[in-house]
Amino acid sequence: MRKEAQTDAMAVRGLVRRFGETTVLDGVDLRVAPGEIHALLGPNGAGKTTLVRILAGLADPTEGDVETVGTVSLVPSGDRTMYLRISGLENLIFFARLHGMRLRDARARSLEMLDQVGLADAARVPVRNYSHGMQKRLSVARALLVEPAVLLVDEATHDLDPEGAIRIRKLVGDLAGGGMAVLWTTQRIEEIREFADTVTFLASGRVRFNGTVAELIHQAPDPRYVVRVRNGHPDRPPQAVALQRALGGVAQISQSLAGRDQFVLATSEDQPLGAAVVALSEAGYHVLACQREGAEIEDAFMALVTEEPR
Amino acid sequence: MSVSVDRVGPRPAGLSTAALPVGIAKLAAFVRRDVRITLSYRTSAVATVLGLLLQVLVLSWIGKLIRPSELPEFGGVHVSYMEFVTIGMAVNMMAAILLYQVATSLRNEQMIGTLESLLCTPTAVWTLQLGSAASSILAIPLRLGVFLGALALFFGMSYHLDGVLPSIVIIAAIVPCLWGIGLMLAAAIVTFRRGHGAMGVGTAALALSSGAFFPVGVLPGWIQSVANVNPLTIAIRGLRDALLGGTGWASVGTHIVELAPLSIVTVGLGTLAFRLALKRERRNGTLGTY
């Protein structure tokens, strides 16, 4: 059966994968549009890798449909997916020829891709001499050999230093800018802010959330802040009871273990942080610093992980 | 229940529509890869040659204890033990390399972590398997030529040159047999992950009953029965007839007729076992794991 996906580069419907009695994926739906970076989040054992393996054609689904327009390429999570004894260029030529290219085309395309990922100078160096980051970029170059419509990126940055991770995200972001659909699997949840357009959150093989990053952040519980408060008496720091009296019903405050003048402030959606700071100021307290406790996406992640499946 | 995986769209740019069939071009890519990897292990290649030379030296001294009259005749000619044993060694060396390559090619890709990357390309598992052994197969005549040539040069052994072509034909005829046996071993290794021990026992049993190191006639009766259907025995006898006995093409047909049914049986069984093993791995989604 041949199906044309309409506007999506990739559409997954009702995907089920069972291993014996265990259901690893349970009716997963997912859509990725051209030019979109779609983050796939979830705790360990959520089924992310199984889903990516099915989308890459490495495993078969038990039930469900996968439709893609154009070629799908995978950037695998492992480091050792290349032949370490031969050069990056020779690796790419080999894989390009397995994609059916003639030797001359394979060489030209490989050099082009090495240049695109910033490895032109290391083209003839054996891969065993590449750093982690270079190997990852070579992996991206290999995935681009066939001009994929969909790029599956499995945990590309989990073992990279910040500079290497930024470089990979920039590279993938540029590709998406050129119209490529990207499915970005990651455990580094904070990296999806200002990088991914949409998110699917998977837990126990089921989709718990599907939407934009902003919508995901809305899933986070009411935020908590660590505030430093002074009352003008250095020898008599403020007491939590007195601060709570000043706040009234605007927010909840409790002593922090971090220091005598530090407190944990819990606000709610209808009583924002500003109202709490104003209430404290009007009562004669000086709010010296305020920092969000935990990250919004991390909070949303934890909320979705602990949420009962609907 | 509905299951479908559709990948729709244009083929990538640069795809070959040229005269060379894509499958052969892919095999050529494997050969290029393996030659380059082999060249990166220069020390290992030197060590292999040295080990082989030491083995030949040991056998040459043993050969001084064995009178040619105690060995079978080939083409009505008595040969020295060195001539007798080096043909056996050459065929066994070829068989061991071929069996190892066929049996462990997928496993090796699993172990170094490249199998899933290979499976992401539009390449059939059979092509991966054949491709990984292709360079070894192509190198067989070269290896045998160098080995026997070095023996002629350094140990003064002489061969009938008109037996070279018939020998190549016999070697070509034994490759399907070894391929079939290799597929059976590959099926076991893909399924059980570890099978090198069993493969060692298998290749040793083949070598023992092949008559490579001593005449089949000195073996116990039941092993002689096994030896009669051992493809190595047939090939070694054929090469000795052609290269030592000078029988030329006379006995080649007989050896090919002996090898043909063995090829059919081993390739048939090997293909079946390997298919079943792959089907099981795909069903479990574990082909890329080790």
C-alpha cells in the first residue's frame, strides 16, 4: 500500500510495538512538518529509541502506519558507528556507494558534506583520531549524503561538551531552516528551548503531550523561587512567619536551607511573582535576589512523568 | 490491524543508473573498504605470514621423517611429505578464511557498532554478508599463489604448471560448499551471539578429516566415511592430482561432480538457517544489538 503524506514530511498513526507480552509503544501518533524541529522527550524506557528505530526502518511496528515523503536518515546515538581505521572521507564514500552512488558521485558528495559539517580539513584523517564532537558531525554528514526529507537525530548531544552540543544544534537548525524535517530525541530537556518548534512527550510507550515548547512549559506546576530578603536589621534577619503575614494570600513562603536570609516562594498562576515582590516591599522588606527554583521544562517533564496516563 | 511503512519520494541525487549493476557496485564498495582496513593493520599481516612460515618450517622437519612411499600416489607419482602437506595447508587456509568471513561478517559489524548504520542504507542483508566476505574471496587465488610460490622458491618444491587452471576451477567449485557451511555457522552466531568456539570445533573437524596433514587411509573407518563427504577432502585430492600428479583436466570433472551435490545441500541448508535466524532477529528487533 503506497500512501502520500499530505503536508507533513512524516506522519505516524496508531503505532504499536510489542515484544512478547510487553507493549513498548502503545498507539503513538506524531506529525513532523517540513522545516520543523520536533523534539521527542521522555524518560528512560519510554519507547523513544524503539520509535526512532521503527522510523529509521530498523525494526517493524506491530500495528500502525508510518508515512514519509522522501528519504529518512538517522544520526544514531552511539559513537562507534563508523569504521575507525579508515578516514572520514572513506567512510562517507563507502556509505554513499551503499546508497547507490557511483564512486565519482560518492566522492564529490562526501567532500561536500564534510565541508558542510566543518570537517573538510580532517577528511583524510582516520576516524579513530576524531574527537567525540567530530565523530558526531561526521555522523550528521553521513545522514545528509542522500538529501533526506526527514532527519532522525537520536541523543546527538548527550555526551558532548557545551561547545560541541551548540555546534550540532546550530548545524541541525540550519538544515531545518532549509526545509528539512527533524525529529530530535534528547534527554537534555533544557536544550529544546529556543531550538525545537514542537514536542512529543512519551512515557510508558504512550504520548503524554504533543504541542509547542511554550505549551509544554505550561504543563509545569506553579513555579517556586528562591528569594533573598532583608529587613534592615543585619543581626535580626526576617522570619518566615512575618514574611507570610506580609504576603497574605499572594504567595506561600518558607525558610530555605540555603541561608538565614533565603526563602522559598511559591506563587500561583493568578498571583504572579511581581505581586509577591510588591507585597514584601510595601511591608518594608528588601528583595535582594530572586531565582527560579528548577527549570520550567524540567518541571513540566517531571509533571508529565508522574501524571497518570489518561 | 494495519501495519504499513511507506517512504514516498524521489530517489536521492547522484544515484547510479549506469551500466554497472548497483549490487556489484556495492560489493566493490565493500572490497575497497576492506582493502583499506586491511592495509591499516600492516603488523598483523606480517605476523600472519611469519606464523605461516614457521608452520611450514615445522612441517618440513617432520617431512624428513616420512618416506614418500608411505604417502598415496598422485597421477602415479610419489610425492614428498612437504608437497603433500602444503597443498592440504593451502586449501585449509583458504577454507578457514572463507568460513570465518562468511560466518562472522554480520557479527563483526554488530560488535564494532556499524551494523545498524549499514541497515539504514538500501542494502539487503545478503549483500552486506556477501560484501563483507568479497575481498577475502577475491584474495584466495592471490594468497594461494603467493603461498605455493614461496614454497617453490624457498623449499624447492615443483608443481605442474598445467595444473594451475584446473586447480582454480576446483577451488571455485568448493566455494559454494564453504559458503553454505559458513551460512549455517552465521545463523548460529547471529542467533546465539557467541559461536566462535563452535566454529573453531567445526573448522578443526573439517581439517582433521580432510587428509590435509596425513593420508585419509590412516584414519579410523568412521572418520574415513566422513572424509569422503568432506568438501575439503575432495578439493585437496583434486589439487594434489592437478598440481603434483600432473593429471591436468583429467580428474577435474570427477571432483566437480563430487562437489556439486554437497554444494546444493550445504547452500540449501545454510540459506534456510540464515533466513530463519534473520527473521527471528527482525521480529525481535535485535539484529543490531550484541
